Amino acid sequence: MNNFNFSYFSFSEVFKSLLSVIVINILILYSKLNKKKTIFFYHPRKLATGIHTFYIEDLFKDYHQNFVLVYGHISKKKLGKNYFYIKEGYLRFLLNVNIFITTNVCDKFINNSIKVYLNHHIYDSPLVNFEKEQKLCEKFSSYDVILLPSQNLIKLFKEMFIRYKDSPKIKLPILKEIGYPKFDFLEKKIKKNIKSQINNILISPTGIHGYPDFTIIDNLKDLINELICKTNFNIIFRPHPLNRHDPKILQITEFFETNAKFHYDTSEDYSSIYSKSMCLLTDQSDTAYMFAFLTMRPVVFFSNKNLDNFINTKEEKTKLYNYRNLNYFINREKIGIIINQDTRISEKINKLSHELKKYELSISEIKKDIKYLGQSKKRFDDEINNLIFDRRKFC
């Protein structure tokens, strides 16, 4: 029976992908005949699709008159009319488009198209576990252009690629600073929904398998229990979308599910829970700076001994990864506090709730590092148009 189900779903996915290839190619031909430009946006991760669709659609909402927009995905969720289910391996059967763009890294692409990566980190947090970094650079090398929020991120990418400069598989794409479109979209929603009563603590760790030595996950049950018992705050637990079905995450949610002060959040748009949270608790997730910049409220960083040792190491090979000099780690205590497994977190949180004004001032200063916030859509539009109408540089 299990083999039958597997075969059925495999056949269904193949059939849907082949059908999408036919329909998408008709759309591409239509655009060429009508002298329109075609942009294909692809979502390669099933569980991460929903956290990107709403702001990506907003980013392209003014393109419909002069462009044909097509969205590809592998999600099981029902999406809009311009969305087509197509497995990554079938992209090679599509006719070339003007721009192929993703916000998660792909291995396969549409041939003879300009390949653009829209970075989804707002600050210079480490992108992956250092053991996987070279492989990530190889994947990025397939892109023509990477759009980044700030000079800090451009510096991070350059330093990362320099570490593998001797590899023939690695080539640094063009790096462009445009600001952060997702932030601009969510900031408008946050301002409308900001709550006067902020009686929640939001817990949002980074992907638990990306950094297994640095994760908060093994300490989370004790931390949540202390916060529930010794503070007046409710707890909102929001794991990384890729970890929602992970046994370690499910074990935590099942343990606290009957507690009225515990709430498990899997919403795709986090603007509402951000707006009603006094602070964010995380380990080394990029969402720390997103939360701080959107709400102007503090972050509690969990830093275990493994992470502390890695940041402060004197071992030459490990120092190459430069965690010590990343603004993400340098500025942690400017936007919040750092705790470890020995910290009485309830005391720290209760004190933090009386210091919100102090952090609002320091957060506003660090936020200035991203100079194109509020202008990201215009910067994005300019870069896309430059790529389409000056395509010769990629030929």
C-alpha cells in the first residue's frame, strides 16, 4: 500500500510538472509574440514557499502591464492563478525567459535566462553551517546577480567567496545593494497593527539542523518552562518553517500544548505576532534583526558555549569564518541581551520589559546601516529593468 501511494504521488508530481511545462511554454511564446518581457519566479522549497509569496507578489504588482509573470513552486498549498506546480528538474524543459529569480537557492535553472538571487537575510548572519559553506558558494556561482540589502551583506558574500577562490567551480556573481523589499512591505503592516499591550515573548530559533552545535533547541523546554512559571508573559513559539514537522519541535509543542500561556505559531506572515511581542528569543537567526528593526523592541540571544568558543576562537582555520567580526554578533548587546544555559532568564526578561525605550534608541541607530530601507522596491525595479534591457553583459 505504501509503495502504491509513493508511486501514485510520484506519478502525480510528474504529470503536474509536465502539464505545467506545456502551459508555461505557451505563456512564454505568447509573451514573445506580443513583445512582452517574461519574469519567472521559482519557489524551490515546499515548506518555505508561503513565507515569501505575499511580499514577492507585492513586489511585482506593478509589472503586469508590460510583463508576463509566472510563478513556479512545489508546494501542496493552493496558490494564485499564475502559480504552476513544477519540480526543479523540469525547469530545463522551459523556453528561455528574460529573468529567472529565486529567494531560495536552486540547483536547476531555465536555460539562457538571466539568473537572479534575491537574498532573504536582512543582516550579516552566517548563511549556513561553515561545513556547508563551500557547497553553497558553488550553488550561488550559477547565478548572474545577487540582490542584497546592505554593504554589510556584500562584504559577507565577498569574504565567503574569497575563502574558496582556488576552486574552479566558484565564481562570484555581480552583487547589488537594493535594500530589503520584505522589510518595507512588513513595516507598513506592523505600523497598522502595532499593539499597545505587548504581553508576549516570541521564540523563533534558526533552523535546528543548519547549526546543530549552536542551536537553542536542547535548552528550549527548560527556558519555556521558566518563562511560563516566573513571568507574566505568554509564550509564542514559532520554529523555522523547514522544522515544523521535526520530532524535536513536535516534542516541545506536545509538552506545552495544554498550557494556556503557550501558543504554537505556524502563520506564514509574522507581522501580527511581531506587533504584539515584547521581545524575541532566538539563537543566531537572522530574524533577530528583522524583529528589532520592525518593532524597535529588544532581542534575547541564546549563546551556548559552543557558539561562544567558535566566535572567540584563536584557531587559525576557524578564525577564517570571521564570526567575531560580523556585525550580527558585534551588535547583539546594542539591540538586546545575551544569555546562556546558566542564565536565570525570567529575571533578565522581567528587567528587559522596563528598558524598552533604551533599546528603541540604539536599534534606530543600527538600522541606519541599511540605507535603502523604504526605497527597496524602486531599487529592485531599477535593477530588474537594467538587467532586462542591458542583457548583452550576460551573453
